[in-house]
Amino acid sequence: MKHLLILIPLVILSSLGASGSPYQVGNDEILTSSSTPQDDSHPPISGDWQLVFEDNFDYFDTSKWNADLPNQRKSVGSSDACFFIPENVQAKDGKLELISRKQKLKFKNKHGKAIKKKYSSGQINRYAKFAQTYGYFEARMKLPRSRGLWPAFWLMPNRISPKIWSTFREEDGQGMEIDIMEHLTEWGPDRFHYAAHWDGNKDERQSIGAAYRKASESEYRNFGLYWEKNLLIWFIDGQEIRRWESERIADIPLHILLSTEMGGWATNRIKNLPATTYIDYVKVWSGKAQLNPIADYGTEYTKRQGKWKDKGCYLISRKKDSSLTWQPKITPGRYKIYAKWPETKKKLKAPAKFVIKHSNGKKEIVVNQKLNANYWYPLGKFTLGADHQIELKAQNKAKVLISAIRYEKQR
């Protein structure tokens, strides 16, 4: 069947992801894509894989998981509006349940100060029990609908040293929080978020992330992450959502956390409790993906119309109805096409239009360049022949930008 996939672009954030503050959502980009049920016996990307961890939660195995947080007194962690307590974690009918309740609790923090909360919730983690550098990580989950909840599936360093979180590559390697999936019940059932955060929790903190929509007939969703040196690829239900390439990506072992936070970014108007996040399984594979061959074409266009200004690493149009056309020599076949453009302070009054001539006709893709910057934006999959072409058009006197076009050969 056809599924609706709505994406909000990769942006620099100030939020703390699964442990932090708000990201504003709006101006969705809409893509349609077809998908088939995922075969969860292996990752949804070809590669040489070895299953190194699997838990189907026939029971809660304390040799695999902690139900408390590391370095917290009373074995209690806290979210914006709740305490995480082990009593809210239970295995039942082959599923793990993280239960969120209205429950008044008081605990002392590490400084001895009494902290009161009106709610309790559950989380699990593999701190000091299992951590891995690179591979594929996946969880199948059914998310709650009650207002004010924030379920998440994420990775963190084993924080033995504060430097592991920071940028000390020579001594400790590069740490990072990777949010494979975050969901605010305030958004409705089919909107999710992914992110990465690094360089601490203070002014120097940096982040990337985006929200997206992906509808499904199934209550259970598969959330996955492929991680290799300098590359992260996020997946939902076996479909690639985004990929991020950077030398700053974590290169040290990270451990798994699954949690249901409450309040804060998720809104403090919490209703309809108790509520439960269900986890069907968690799996981890080691190995490396067999990525499709790619070819990038920057300002190596075939045809240029109108006025364009060369800004070094990108081009910007200067006149109404300007266009650029790419028609590189390729082996005919199936390709996934991406475009990339930079952020700019220039006023972009209208969206950019890409027109792709393929073996079965032409397709127009309109994108909002005010939002979609600094990552490879997928234009779609096409069967291309020797006479194919990709054209970028400026419309209605609006400026458009381009850094490069990418061709990814499909196997």
C-alpha cells in the first residue's frame, strides 16, 4: 500500500533530545513512498551482519538490563515531570512494559535535597552491561496515546569519564547522544523525531535532528539506526528516513536506553493515566552495510540558463526562470536521486522545483529550501536511461540554491 511520509529537514537544534528541551515542528515536506512489511530477521540494509544481542522479553532479564539509571541515588532517575522507578518496568505476554502513572513521590538527589514529583514512569538501559561501536540497532515498539508522554529509543556513552561526552578524540574518542526515535504523544500517533547531540550540555552543545511523519496500519513500529564511521542512517519500518555524514559522529561504544519521559517538551498537561509503552524486541547486529555506489555532481552541470552567482561551494540564482540541468554519463538503471544545498541568509520567497526526466516520463518535486539545508535531500527513486536529465528551476523571481546532485545506484 501507499504510505504518507512527511519530513521536516535536518536542522541545528538547541534541544537535549531524549533528555532535553523543545524542537519546534512545522512546515512539513510531504513525500509519498511505497513500502512492504519489514523482515526483522536481518537489518533492512544489505551487509555482512552478525546478530550480537536479542531480547524478546519473555521475562525481564536483569543480566541484560538495568531498570534504574547509573549514578543516581536511590536507584531513581528523574525526567521533567516524573521519577523513573523499577516498579514501572515489567515483562508480560512476551512484551516489555514501561508504565507511566500519576503517583506522588519524593526522593533526595545527590546533594541531599528532597525532590517531589507527581508522576512516575519506566525506563531500561544497558549501562555497563553491553555497549557497541558501529552496527545496526533496532527496537519494535507500540507507543502510548495519553497526553504529555515522550517515549524514546536512544544510545549514550558509558559515562565513565566526563571526557567521553566531549570532543577529546586523542584521549577518549568522540561521545554522542543518538536519538533513534523520540515521539511526543502531543503530536498524534504518526509523527516521530530523530537527533544527535554532542559537546556537553552547556553553551558549546551542538545538535542536529528532524521530525517526520510515517503512517502505518500496524500499532507496532520498527525503529532502527545504522552507524558506521562518519555515517548515521535512521530507519522506520525498514525504510530509510535520513542519513547524516560527518567526521564528528561518535566513534566510541554506546549503550541502549528505552524510556517514557513525561512533561517538559511533551507538555505538562498530562492526561489519561496509567499509560504504557510496549517493547516487542530489541536487536543489535555488528557488521558493515554494503552501501550502494554513489556519484556526486556539484557545479558540474550540463546546461545553464539565466543568471547564477558562484559562491564557491554552491550556486545561487539571480534572475527569474533561471535553471540548471544535469545529465552526466551513467550506466542506465535504477537510481535514488538526492540534492544538497546550504543554509543562507538570502530571502528565499518561493520553493525550488526539480524536474526529473526518467524512463517513464517526467516528475516534478517541489522543495522548501528555507528549511531543507546541509544534508542529502531525497528526491526519489527513478529508472534512468542515457537521455535522462535533472533540472533545477527558479520560479517567480525567487532565488534557489544548489551544492550538489547525488546519484545512488540501486542494487
